[in-house]
Amino acid sequence: MNYKLEVIGFTLESCIVAQQAGAHRIELCDNPAEGGTTPSYGFIKEAREKLQIDLYSMIRPRGGDFLYSDEEFEIMCEDVKVCKSLMCDGVVFGILNADGTVDRKRNAKLLELAYPMGVTFHRAFDRTNNAFDTLETLIDLGFERVLTSGLKPTVTEGKELLKALVEKAAERIIVMPGSGIRSNNIKEIAAITGATEFHSSARKQVDSKMNYINEEMNEKLTAVLTDGEEIKKILTELNGFS
């Protein structure tokens, strides 16, 4: 089985670590506390110059829900254009209506702007009101893949629905499990779901390297970094399973 592992890159250092550890694709994001938002122009540009593996950029103007104003949608359109100009391999987005259905018109517009880049529908999917109807809509629109945890907080909780989605997709779209993928559960998720692509943050917290810390601020200046050893373990488990 030809398994692929996508890793979130919240920093340029994390992107490089993930590539060196054997990741197949980077999902470039800013703001891990918000679940990922659109990275800056400079971040995308530097990542594209440093990476040889596939680079997909998040297109999400803010945290919170996936119901966007006209102004936010215009920002998303411009960000897709930027990603194309910087030679990204793909983009990642998802726009919903207030009733939990997919906004066909706006997603179709972004897909048109993105072509010929690849396009992933992100975990807005997990906020929709009917997983199977949504899957068919995404197939009809022409999305390459969908990132989902099976409408649950983690893939472990959503594994049975993920299995059903993979079967329903029947290779018309890639169903990529993500949220909680680690080396200690990747074999189980692969076996149960039948998926061939997986998404992991493989993250760890690292302490600040500042010599001086103002204790009066009462804060812990940690940052998110990709754990290269964890990526290697995930890939070893997948290769062993296959």
C-alpha cells in the first residue's frame, strides 16, 4: 500500500524538520491555537523555497466557524491567487452555509481560482450536518481530498464513520483522517478505515530560548514545533503495517 503522511507546518523550522523526517506533504498554517489560519506571504515564499515535498497552504482568514462575510471571502480569493503565484502545489479551504451545508457557489469560485493546484477541503467537513451528503457535494465540486476526523474531536472517536466515508468515496475523492494521529494509533486507524493518506501535527511544545524572562508577566513562552522523531515513528508503523 502506498501510504502518504501530511504534516502541519506552523513554522519554517517545523516544515524543514518534517521534510527531513520523511513527510510527503506539508499543510502550511499560522496560529495553532486557532486550529490554523492562512500563513503570511513571507512564510509561504520561504517555505516554497526551502521545501522539495508538496506544499499546501491553508486558506482561512480567521479562527472560529467557517461561515464567512463577503469581505472575508474576497480575502480568501486573493490568498489563493498569492499561493498560485508562489508555486504552491495546493491549497486547503472550506466554506459552509449557516445551516451546515457546503457553500457550493463560493467553494466553486475558489476551486476555479486555484486550478491547476490541488485542493483539500479541510475540517469544516466536521461541522457539516450530513457527512455523506457533504462528501457527494465535494466530489461533485471537484475537490481532490477531504480532511476529517469523522465528525468527532479525534480520529479515534470517529474511526467507524471514517471507514464508512472511505468506502462511500470509492476512490472518487481521498478521505484523509486527521486530528489525533500519532505513532501509537496509526496502525489501528489505517486498519479500520482503509485510508491511504493521513494528517498529523506530530507537535511538541518547546521552551523559549530567552535568557531573560520577566516573571511579572506570569506567562510561559512556549512554542509549537514539529517532532521529527514522532514523524519517523508514524512512518515506521505505517510501513510495517503495509
